[in-house]
Amino acid sequence: MTVEQPPWWTRAVVYQVYPRSFQDSDGDGVGDLGGILQRIDHLADLGVDVVWLSPVYPSPQADNGYDISDYQGIDPLFGTLEQFDELVAALHARGIKLLVDLVVNHTSDEHPWFVESRSSKDSPKRDWYWWRPPREGMAAGQPGAEPTNWHSHFSGSTWQYDEASGEYYLHLFAWKQPDLNWENPEVRRAVYAMMRWWLDRGVDGFRMDVINMISKDVGPDGRLHDGPQLPGLPYGDGTPYFYNGPRIHEYLQEMHREVFAGHPEQLLLVGEMPGVTPEQARLYTDPARAEVDMVFQFEHVQLDYDGDKWHPRPLRMRDLKASFGRWQAGLADVGWNSLYWDNHDQPRAVSRFGDDSPRYRRDSATCLATLLHLHRGTPYVYQGEEIGMANFPFTALEQFRDVESLNHHVQAVAHGADPAEVLGAMRQSSRDNARTPVQWDASPDAGFTTGTPWIAVNPDAAEWNAAAQREDPTSVFAHHRRLIALRHEDPVVATGDFTMLLPDHDDVYAFTRSLDGDTLLVVCNLGPTPQPLAVLLPEAVGAGVVLGNLPEDDPAVLRPWEARVLRPVR
């Protein structure tokens, strides 16, 4: 990236659509491509530059589409390839690019590649996946005979026993999501050909799901390694052997050469990379290395729990500042940040990091948005975030749909946990909080469907919906529009330097953005107590207000959940 010609995505904002929950057009209770086409004007009105589309490929839906059974098609649940082409054209007509979600660490067990791989030990595709015999000295199928002790991201072992062949296959996620063997060059060639096919259909890039897991640390004899024992579980932590593996940079550089090099358009490649550090992200996103353009990292969304997401704790603001500050500094001169609070895997930000009480919900939602969008990096808005959607008030296990949450409940209760406590943690941390239908209006089921929604609509939809906010200049939606416009219009927001202020303050998050002698001062009160801004940052009091989330009042006091973007007097 050069200062003279920064890439287009530095001034862009991405909007994630989770199709299953966005808009249903045919009354079956599941969102679809036809529904997205119906709501494109909402995206254009918001002002976003890119739509990131979660998977719509054919899939058994064991993990809501992140288990792909055909890379070159559209699941009938979501529509047709013709509708997909129509969506590409409709977005492009409004100046919006399309980023498609792509999962190539694993496929569905119903993908023809895996069906063939499973058919025989002598199958030409056997080595397209990670097949291994039982642990030496143990009989196949008995407890502990799995080739390694790795714990799955979705609970239990990462190995599934195949009785027909007497071997196990690797799945880092659900058992219906077998991992592809990227050590096999035939696998890589097939993936690259498929990616080129989608680019030929007009997509503008990819968001690569858990892409830093494709390289496994495999020994010369083909063995994978046991991980350190996890406390309280019969499994080990395998992440040292499949996060950021030994050939990951080689694979990504090869992908770039085979798929993107020489393409006439400046495409966007985003890598979702759990466990990545700022130092590693510099390598992944250094333009000179030609790997990915930005990474999705998880450090800041792991600060409010102990050990795992099912043991939540209050977020300490100084921890958030330290994390964000480390990433801003780490990628200041090389590489690029992704900025997000919400996505399809995270609880709603206004409930998690803000205050979703009636008194502060609007203010905290807009305060959090201001903080995020004014950082250096590309902001991501997850569907519903722009209208302040909150967590669902789950009261019973039957209300949940997420495979990760349901598997956790089974495992935790089996190990003696109190079912009520397990349910309480799920209520706060389940991915289903992000997956309730978008609240379009106050009609039954929030205008999402004329049928029965696949997961219940949040009961607060009568008050919190897009129709109620669209013409309200004080709404969460209106504030997001202003933030997006500011990034488009002001170069300092897009590419200015970042400097953290007040790193140890427990409630006020403050920083500056500077470019070519121009400076913006951003101050956010992330709490319910008024803060003496005149004492904390005297230079803020006489500064001009560029953007605020509350009506102007006392410039010396920062009200609860107030955010101001200021231009200090020179």
C-alpha cells in the first residue's frame, strides 16, 4: 500500500449478510437470495461498499452452510445460480462489490470428493482428506484410539471412526466437516480452479473461512502430533499443530499466483485467522508478499471470558484498549486491519460490550460504532448491527439451533455441569444471538417471512426495526450512515495514523487519527458515569465537533455512552 494510491478498501465499509436470517422471499422461513434482492436498497441507503455473503452453496446445513457439498452451485434452500448472477449485477449497478464466503479447510462429508475418498482405501481421492489408522497398539473404535488427542472446535474428538475402512478421518469442526489435505497438490489445483470459476461469474473476492488452518504440522512419517492436555477434558489442544502451520504462507502465495495475479480488477481477499498475532498478520497482509489483503483476528472477542466462551466475565476496558492498540501499532506501516464487533459467530455487540437496557441501548450502540469506525482499518457491519439489534432472551434449550451450542450443552452436562448454568452461558455467548432474523418492521415476524422462521424473531422487533429508524435522524441506522460517509469523505479516517490516549482509563476510550497535518480526536465514554473531559483531555473542550452520537451539550463533560469525533483547533 502506498500513501499516494491506497487500495480502495481503505475507505470502504463491508456489510455481512447471513442469508438464512436476512430476508425470506418464498415463505419457507429461511432467508434466501430472492430476499437479499428485495432488500438491496437498504444496503445502498446505508452506503456500504462491499457485501460479504455467507455461504449459499449446496450443503446438508450441519453448520448452516459452512459444510459445503458442492463448491460450484447454489443450495435450492437459497435459490438458483441465475438469482446469484442477478444479485451480482444488482449490487454492481449500485456500486457495491460482492465478497463470497469460501470454506476450503474442510468440506461436507456429502461432497463428492469425500464420498469418493471414503469409498475405499485405494480410492484415488483417499489422500484428499486426512485418513489415519488408529493409535499404535490400540484397536480401531475403542476410546483413546484416535490418531491424536485433539479437541474439536465443536466439542469432542477431531477424529471420526469409519467402520467400513477401520480408519479415522480428521474434522477440526463438526464430524460432518472432514478436513481437506492441502499437502496434496491435486486438492490445491481443484480449489484454485473453483475460485477462478467464481471470479469469472463476477464476484469481487473471497472471505476465506479459517484459512490459517489449512496447513497441518505433519511429521516425515505422515504422523500428526498430540497436543497438551486440556484441563477438565479427555482431549488435548491441537492448535499448535494446525494454526498457522509450516506451509501456510507457501499455500497462500500459491493461491494468489494461481487465482488473483494479473486479474484486471483489484480484488479483495480476507483471511479469517483464529489465533493469529499482529506479528503474524504483518506477514499475511504485507502487499509485497502477495498473500491476503487483511485478516479477521479474534483477540478482542476473547477478552470477556475465562478459558473459553462458555465462561464469560466482564470486559475490562484497559484490556480492550491494549488489544486494539497492539493491532493498530502492529499494522501501522505494513498490512491492514479488519475492524468488527459483530459477525455470524459472535453475540450482539450492544448486549456484549454496550448496554442494551432501554435507557442506553441506542446511545451505547452508536458509541460502539463510532469507536470502531474511527480506527485504522476496514470496518465490518453485521446485519442488524446498523439498527442496534440485541441478544435474544433465550429461556429454553429448544430455542437454540446452533450445532456448537447444542454440542457444548451435551458435553458440559455429561461432565456434571449444572444444566441451568450451562443454559445461562449459552444465553449470553451462543452464536444463535447473531442469527435471529433481521428486524425489518413491526409486522408479524418483523417482516422477515410470511412463514414460520427457522429461528425465532427477537420479541423486541416491534420497537427495534429498520422501518422505525430509516427516517429518524437520531437513530442507530442514521448514525451508521454518517460514520460510513465520513470514511468516504475524510482521508484521515481512511489512512491516518493512530495514537492511543488515556490507555489506563477504565471508561474513556480516546485516540487521535492524523494525516498530512490534519488531526481528528475521538473520545468515547464506554460506561454509565459522566466523565470530566475538560480534566482528562483539555484540548477536546475547544475542538470543533465533526460527528457526535448525542446532541451537543456541555463540552467539558462526556455523558454516559457519548462519543465525539473532534477536530482540535490548530
